[in-house]
Amino acid sequence: TQLLEQSPQFLSIQEGENLTVYCNSSSVFSSLQWYRQEPGEGPVLLVTVVTGGEVKKLKRLTFQFGDARKDSSLHITAAQPGDTGLYLCAGARNTDKLIFGTGTRLQVFP
Amino acid sequence: DAGITQSPRHKVTETGTPVTLRCHQTENHRYMYWYRQDPGHGLRLIHYSYGVKDTDKGEVSDGYSVSRSKTEDFLLTLESATSSQTSVYFCAINAGQSSTDTQYFGPGTRLTVL
């Protein structure tokens, strides 16, 4: 059972386009993290959101935590080829573990 | 760079053979994790450790065992490898005081079981 479902699974766009990736669950999380992973490497943390409704911006990336802390979104404005990679959300539920989402693979073409 | 190394980086083995993957950290972090990554599944937790000789199961622990006899090393063993265990394996450490702080990942081990 996958507690965190991401959509879309694959996304292929042209440079300059905007996109949104969704991370959804029926469970409540105390915090939610977004990671990006490039081929041949491990995931790297982009951001952590903690409060319901919280919005964080990281240059062209905007992250939002749902009001009920069950979902999150990542919006990229004017995507660039350097944004290409696998995006993973991960939720914390006050245990020793993170639960990772199914992943969204983004390809940005020049 | 959280000083995490994994060995080997690549391994090809045959069904039924035992395999041990090693994760080494240089900064004495308490929490260490083993994940496997497969297309469409993101990262799935196999086992984790919250201290020397303290380990617990993750969501996909069947067929795997772990050991942590020193703070810096966390070993993952496949007692009798099967083709379904072909995957990329990642080790991670938790760099904060909370169990759900940022996780830093090693470079991964690509395992192929023939």
C-alpha cells in the first residue's frame, strides 16, 4: 500500500513552460519534504513544509502544504533543462521513518 | 556532503547467493536507513537503525537482514538473493536530532540478480 501518491508519474515539457506536481494521501503528516534526484545519484532535499497551508518558495519552485496536511504540491515556473530529474515527496508521521511518494519524473527539453 | 559511502556500487550475482551491501558514514549520526528504489514505487524502506545494535523493519523487509555493530557502519544482507531483489539500494542518514529531519543519501548500489 502506497500512502503517498504522486501525479503525474511522468512529465515531459518544453523549456519555459510551467508545471505542477501533486503529492496526495489520505493520511495526515506532521511535515512533508520534497527531494530531487538526478540520474545515478541519491535524492537531495529541496524543502520541508511543516504547517498546514504553508507556502515556501525556492527560486522558481513553489511548494505548498495542504491545509489538512494530507497533500502537497510543487509548482515550477518557467522550467529549465536543469530542472530535469525525479521529484519525490516524503511525509513524516511522528515516527522514526519517512514515507516516500511514488515519484514524478520530469524531463525539460531545450 | 554528509560523508556517506556505499559499497559496492554495482554488483551482479546469481539467484540463491548471499549478498552484503555496506553503508559507511563519517559523522556519527544516530539514524541510518536502507531503501530500495524501483520504477513506479519511489523509495521503499527496508530496514533502519536508531543506534548500535538497534534496528527495526521497514515496509519491505522480507528477505533482508541488517546489522549495525558500529555507529559508522550499517550492513544490509540478502540471505539468498532472488530476481525480485534486483534494484537500486540507497543508504541514508538522518542529520538532525528529530527522527524526521533531513535525510542525506548515499550514491546507491545497483544490484542485479540473475
